[in-house]
Amino acid sequence: MTTALMVLQAITSLLLIIVVLLQFGKGAEAGLMTAAGSESIMSSSTRGNVMVKITAFLALLFLGNSILLARISDTKYQKSILDTEKPISRALNTDAEQKAAAEKAAQAAPTSSAKAPTAPTAPATPAAAPTTK
């Protein structure tokens, strides 16, 4: 099915290019279909109206086919090749590792009922600074 849609996409794009080049432009020489023989078949307003409708139809067909091909391609390849690979480097967030190391250190520290000595504290009021005369 994908191959058929790809062929349709190629044909649609070629037809769209041809129809756009055949359209009557602002100047008399702008379109490819401005030869004297073609004027007898269709008038310029009729030809322009038909070409605009054909261009709009081909553009919508091209757009719809592109979206359909993208959707088919997306559902076909949902899995990434990197899903099964292991990461090469370690994680950047090491908070969990640091927390686990701190817990191990806390468990390894001896727990005794004796109170550990504390460091001396500073006096509540500072002593007066000596004055020099």
C-alpha cells in the first residue's frame, strides 16, 4: 500500500507542476498554453477557471496523500533502536547515590549512650574592647 501511495504522490506532483505551468499568467507570455490555436478551443476565462479547479484538486490530493504517507510511516516505525540500548554514561542526577551513601555512613557509625563532648560556645555578651590613650 505504501508503494502505491508513493507512486500516486509522484504522479500527483508531476501533474501539479505541469498544470501550474500551463496556467494563464498575468502577462500574455506567462502561460505555456497561450498559443493562437488554443484560443479557439477555450476562451481565456473558461481555461483559467478549469485550470484553477484542476490545480486545487491536485493540491488537495497531494496534501492528503502526504499526510496519509506520514501517518503510515509513523505507525510503522514507532519503536526506536535506542530503546533496547543501555546508557553509556551514568545519570547526571547523583542525589540518590549521595543519599544512599549518607545512609550507609549513618548506619556504620557507632551508636553509644554516652554523650559526646561539645565545643565551647561564645559568651552571650561580648567583652568590651580595650581602649588606648
